[in-house]
Amino acid sequence: MESNIGNKHPDRLDDIDRHIINALRADGRVAFAQLAEQLNVSPGMIRQRYNRLVDLGYLKVVAVTNPLMMGKRTMSMIGIRTDGRKMMDVANKIAKFDEVVYIVATSGRYDLMIEVFCADHEDMLNFMTEKLAKVDGVRETESFIYLKIIKEIYF
């Protein structure tokens, strides 16, 4: 997903748009007819609004898998310090690894933060030593193994 941090367009949304977005966040399979009934509008209007929200980038339709059910039992967040001029090159190389599900360039102690899903601790060790540590420009890493996910939402 391309970052739109800093782009502000909340003025393009009205109460109907916000209702559609909130309803879909709660249940991505809610019927347009049900939304239309809640809002006292036609299902066609909901369909048009939905399509506009997708076209403008407010909504993105994806299937979210459960990593635990997919055999990924070890998850971690890893902070990475890079050689300054190589940060984006490092990020692009790391983004190609199958284990990496999320990567952001950040300010502060780390240049990059990545979220990694692996089958087990041995798989995580292999990722860190045989893949991540060998990326040219990676200076230092610190890993934070997930012990328990307390809250997980998709905004």
C-alpha cells in the first residue's frame, strides 16, 4: 500500500461515507441493502458511494489472513538502523522478503521498523542471520518477539 501520510481529505467525507466505512470495518461483508436500510437510502446509492470510496483510496478491499492459522507462530517487530544514504535501498531489499509483512521508515532510534511472521523461533533465527543481517546497509537490529497480541485492528 502506498503511503498517503500527510495527505488530508477528510472534508470529502460526509456522514453517509463515514457510516459505510465504519460498517465495513465492523463487517467487511455487510450487504449494501442492509446499509441502505440503515441510512434510509437506495442500495444503488450505497454501491456508488462504496465505489467512489475505493476509487479515491479511502477503502481498500483485501482478505486478512490469521497468521497463526497459516502456520506462522513466531511474530516480531524489528527495529533497524541503516547506513544513512542506504536507508531506502535497504527498505526496498527487505520489502522483498516473504517473512516481512509491514515496513515503515521512521524517525527516532530506528530508521526502519518491520513486522515479521515466521513459522517458529528457528525460522526467525534463520531470517535474522541469513537474510536480514546480510542486507548491505543494515548496521544494527533489535527484535521484539510478540508474546501476546492484545489488540489488533485494521483502520
